[in-house]
Amino acid sequence: MPDLHDLTALEQAAAIRRGDLDPADLTAHYLARIEALNDRVGAFARVFDAPPPAAAPRDGQLDALAGVPTAIKDLTPLAGVPTTLGSAAFADWVPDVDGHVVTAVREAGMPVLGKTATSEFGAALYTETAIGPPARNPWRFTDTAGGSSGGAAAAVAAGLLPVAHGSDGGGSLRIPAALCGVVGYKSSRGSVASLGDKSAACGAAGTGQLRRVRAAGAGRDRAHGDVAAFTAVLAKPRRDEHYPSPVPDPATLLEIERPGPLRIGRFTRPMLTEADVDPACVAAVDTATTVLSDLGHEVVDIEPPFDPDVMPLFGTVWAVLAALPPPRGGSEEAFTPLVRWLRERAHRVRRSRFRSARPPTAGRSARCWVAVPGQIGHFSG
């Protein structure tokens, strides 16, 4: 029998429903791995020694992932727990509200084992902060796990979690997933409620997840099943969201089977800058193209969906989102050099430019929700 952490999340949940696996034993298994490995991996900003137990069945039915552990990225508020946003300036901030993702996970009966490490304010594509060790790539500890969901990717790749919450505005799920060899899924805007999450990023970021890929020879991998199941957990509509969900019934995600032949677009020209692409990167795309074609999919060359003109708009939004005021009595010097540079840029941004740069909402006045000490605050425009 494989180790518990080598089972998929759905396999773990099925064993719990059958009575073959006690969720407390599963949680203890992951906590033991975290204790043994996290000092080297740097995946967790905070670990909970006594996470809440799995929820009781509702009407005799457990949710699809009830009892399966996860963790919350440290950009998302968790009531009563220090939420640092990856920043020394917020090391002592304890929010009094939960982000919607936290509510969804708890309602699904998934024990939360801790907060995963993130870059400061999610602003960097590496996870190295002034408040903890860097998130390292479990495959080679001298390499980065990426960012800003680097802690989540490292935790999943190292088998410290079966699935982990993350978020992505400019690659913060996709980059760590690529570096750590895991599945990274950024949900479509509006499909997962994000109010109360710093990483909402005015609609530029999407809430998503990271999931481990089963090793070759361990049986048919069902990554898409785990992704669908965790998306169904997270994709629950909440009040005051500015992007209506395109998923009418999240439960239908569990019924999705592996799709038939797809038409897949590929491109190898950079989107956001004029630069030569390393031949090794092109070769990797060619290899993936061959694999997909052999599986029966049609792969076609397309033009990049964006051009370098988008980069200044993205940079404007990202700079403004780094402009959170430090807690009372805090100093600008507590921020990392990158965040201080972004904050200096933000102070020069005119409201009209910010309004034109951010993603549009669906017919509602846009507000950019961010976590600030003592409340859920927003930028209006």
C-alpha cells in the first residue's frame, strides 16, 4: 500500500468515507511530515499543532474532500491567527475575519494545517522574506520554489499537503507549479469568491490551487479529479463579490471526466517584452506539443494573447496594491526593497490612470479589496 501522502486527495477522501482511514490519523501523518521537513523546505509561515477536526456529515453526506488536509496562503485573512502578508511590517497583525476561501474550506470539512509562505504582499515571483526562511524547491534545495505561492507549491511537491490554496495575478500559481513539478490551477475570474483576500488584486488575481502529480508507475494519475474537487470546494458564491460566478453549480465539477480531443494553442514569443527565448525553453514547448499530439489533441501555433503594451498597466495595478499603510507605529523601513520601490511608484499614480489600468467589473463599481489591520479595506475608483 502506498504511503498516505502518495494517495490522491480523492483517494484519501474515499478511504475516510469508507471508514478505512481516520481523518485524525491523516492529519497527524501530514503534521509529522511537516515537522520533519519544513525547516528545509520553508513551505509554511505558520503551522497549527491542533487544527480543527473535520466537519460532521450534513444530511448523512460528507463533502467530496471532507477530512483531507490543506493550508491557506498567508495573503488570506484567517480570523484570530497572525496573517503576515509575507511582511515584517505585518508580523503581529491578527485579523478578526476570515477570507471567503477560509470559510469555504472549513465548510467542506477540510482541516487547515497552517499558513503557507508567500512573498511580501505577493509582489515577487520568489518566496523570500524578512520573516522566515525562503521557500525552497523540494527537488533541489538550492533552487527557489518560485512565488508568490511558493510555500504552497513547495508543500505540495514535498508531500506535506495533498492540495493547497494559492492565488495568481501575474504567475503566482503557475510559476511555482512549473518550478516544483506540480499542477497549478488559476480559477477563472469570479469562479472562486475572493473578498477578504489581499491577493484579489482588483480582479487581476484569481484564487486557485496546487496539487501533486502522482509518480510514474503508481497508477493512472487523476490530477484533474483532485483539481475539480478542490475547485468545487472553493467555488461557492458569497455576498458582495464583484465578479459573478460562471459556475452555476460547483457540484457539477465533480462529474467532469477527462475531456476528449482538444484544440490547443501554443506560442513561443514573449508576451510582455521583446527578448530572445532560450532554445531550451522552445525545446520544452516542442516536447509538450509532441506529447499532447500523441494523446490525440490538435496543437496549433497562435499569436501571443497580449503584447508589451499591457505591461505598464499591470505594473500600475501591482504598484498600488503594494501601497498598504504600515500598522500604527510601523516604519517604511520594515518593507523589503522591492516593496518600497513599488510603493514609491504607487504614490505617483493618478486615480484616473489606476482606474483605466485595472480589470473591468461586470457592471458594478470596482473596488480593490485588500487586507488591512483590523478590517477589510478597499481602494475605490
